[in-house]
Amino acid sequence: MDAKETLSRITSAQQNVSNPERWVSVVAGAAIAGYGLARRSLSGLALAGLGGALLWRGGTGCCPIYESLGISTHHDDDESNVSVRYGHGIRVEKTVTVGTSAGQLYAYWHNFENLPRFMRHLKSVQVKDSKRSHWVVKGPAGIDAEWDAEIINEVPNELIGWRSVDGSNVDNAGSVSFTPTAHGTEVKVLLRYDPPGGAIGAAFAKLFGEDPDRQVQEDLRRFKMLIETGELATTEGQPSGAAR
């Protein structure tokens, strides 16, 4: 089969991957590919290849394995709100280097109840079990947004991926990866959220202000400060209590 015929088969293939699965593939693929390339080794190249395959799966909506097995999870009316619909929502990606081990950072972040300590927009996170948690986000005028989330991908000391589940009033998904560097660990956060209409949607849309990139970067700066010094500056010149 020549390249032209192969391309023709790909472009004519029908989508057999649901939109929620496509988004998960894109989030996981980007994180795995980035981690693999950063390692600069044969095993890293293999991980980068796997990440690229997941990105292709998410981008095209076609899965060769599903095709060979006669499986399809795609439906024309598939707009389930278990995650952000593919191609929709607001995307934010930021990194910070923290001067400690990837294992320590992974363990701290894996307990989602720690996140409100440095993420200003989070009011609370309640961990229900090893996979699920309940998130409450602060909103203006006392309007809160909340949802249940589940961990959908995790590699110990390297990667955590999560998404909102069916019934949530805010569709969102995200991942955080931990890559060792000469100066500590690079922490990369990828978030995507798609607020609904109405009062809750309006409140959630304002959570990050007019510059969501800057707000997420500030959250990561606070995370770095908390881990490296054990405290946060609540206002300029006024440190908070020590980290627990």
C-alpha cells in the first residue's frame, strides 16, 4: 500500500471514538509526548511515540484497534458532558520548576484536597475514594460552581489526568506532569474548561479574570512557594501560616 492510498483510507475512515474519549486521548497524549521528549532517551522516544499515537487518535477520532474489532463508541448525537467536548472550551497550559523531587510533588498533588491551599479559585476539594473527588469553586456574588471529577490517567511520580463526570455543572478536564530537571522538577499543568450558560456559567467564566494564563501561572508560583518555603504570602509583606 503506497502513501497516497494510506492517506486516502485515513481521510475516508469514519469516526469510531466518542468525543469524550477524543479529549482524553489529546490530554494524555500531549502529557506523555512532552514527558517522553524531555527524557531524551530511547525509552523517552518510545513514550513520545505513544503520546503521538494518542494525539492522532484524539485529533482524527479514528482508532485502528476499534476498527479491527468492529467497535465504535461514537454517536452522532454524542455530546455527553462527562468532559469538555472536543474542540470546545478554554485551554490553559503553564509550567513551573520546583526545587524538590518529582515523587514528593506527585504525592502532594495526588491528594486533591491540597489544591485549594494554593489555587485561589478553589473553595474546597473533597476526596471520595482513590479515583473520585468533589470540587467546589468560588464565584462572584456568592455563586459557587461544583462538580465531581475522576482520575482517568495516572503514572506514579510522573502524571495525573482527571476530568469532570456525568452530571457536573461545569465540563472540565486537566492533567499535571512532573519531569525531573537539573534544578528540581518541571511541573506542567494543562487545563480545559467549558462553562455552561446561566448564572453558574457566568460565575465560572469570571473565575480566572480576563487573563486565565496569568492566574494559573500565579497559582503555580504559589505552589512553588508553598513547597519550597512551607508558607504563602497572603498579601505583600504578610506571610501566611506554615504548610501543614
